[in-house]
Amino acid sequence: MPGLVGALSVLGMAVVAPLGLRRLATPGVARLVPFWPFLALVAGWGLLLERGAVAVALVLPYAVACAAVAALAALRFLRDRRLGTRDMVAGFACAALFVAATSLVAERAGIELLGFTLAIHGLTVAHFHYAAFAAVLVAGLTWQAAPSRLTTAGAWAVPVGTAITFAGFFTGNAVELVGATVLTGGLLLTSYALLRLRPHAFLVVAALAIPLTMALALWWAAGEAFGYGHPTLRQMAATHGVANALGVGLCGLLGWRSVTPPSL
């Protein structure tokens, strides 16, 4: 998986994922974080190779770590038996890493899992590190810093919109557009709250990046649903993908790291 998508995937695995995992109070996760950059860089090496057994062997440890994080989140839910905003944000973020890691292994193995092409699996690795994992944490941390109906709606709309968008891959472009609209609404609420709070310069950058990146996402989803012209996947990766990764995901989590809110 060379090129821009591969580079964004490595950044997501090696930098964004540990930044986000440090914000989680899920028991056991903190013990995995010190090893995360090493596992991610080994997986990044696997992205440089041709698909096959060696590439799979290199990405598998990272995938196992993501599976462990998801399992710890599930145990947290079974222990606490509640689904408040904090639990939902933490659980969804961990599940997003598992989806990304599953697609990573499938892409490196050359397996079109669930009917998705290898190219879509490659995009999913990057997309779920940023648009799912990082975005829901930015929204959740914003809610935690300034609880209100607005930030609560944003924290819930991001994972719900992401889930609907994912379902749209199986049910049709119209459902995908609904998901993109819900996701956009949640992130715009988060952007508005961040601009009102202005707790850190990085978070202001994240807030300003959200309207740009989500306008592109809506353009693409609407074009797919209604059949009019829209950016190609390559163009989306170079515009929406970069803005989402660097502006929203990286700057958002760096900003909350500097402000140091309580863990989710």
C-alpha cells in the first residue's frame, strides 16, 4: 500500500492511535500504549512489501494489539453495564481500530473481505484511524470539556453517522449519504463548540478544518447517490483525506493532549 494512503495509514497507526489511546481510561489499554509506535512501524514496513505471507506477518502484531484494545473495551462494557456518552465514545473508538486492523490484514493478504475490493480495504485502514477513531475522540473530549446538549449531540452523531455510512456500503449510496450527513452534523457541532472554547491553537485548527473536509465528504456522497460529478477517490484522498488526517485527527488529538482533559 505505497503512496499517500499508505503514508497516512502509518501516521494514523504510529502517532494518532497512541495519542488517542492515552485519552482512554479503559483498564489495560495504558499498558499497550508504550509498545504502539513500535508495532505501528513494523506494520508500516509490511505496507511497503508486496502482498503475501511476509507482509501479513509484519502487520499481524499491530492487528492483534487493536483486537486486544477492542476486547478490553468490551470487557469494560460488560463490567459497567452502561452506555453513557463516555462509554459510547471509548467503545466506538476501540471498535474503529479493530475495523481498521481487520482491513489492514485483509489488504495485505489479498483477501476481498465482505466483498470489498483491496483498494477499499486500503482506504478503510486510513479512514477508520481518522474519520472514526480520531474524530469520535475529538468530539467526545469536546463534550467532556464542555458538557451541553450541543456537544452531547456532536459526540453521539459522529459514531452514529460513521456506522450508517459503513452500512451504506452494503445497502446503497442513499444510506451512505444519510450517514455522511449525520457525521457532518456531529462534527460541525463539535467545530462550533471548539471555536467557542478556543482552548488551544491546535484545536482551533481542527475546528476550522472540519467544514472543509466534511464539505468534500458530502460532495462525494451526494455525487455517488444522485449520479452527478464528484471528486475521484484519489482526489478525495489528496484533499479530504489529508485535511481530515492532519487537520482534524492529528491537530485535534494534539490539542486535547496539551489541554489534558480527564480521560474518557
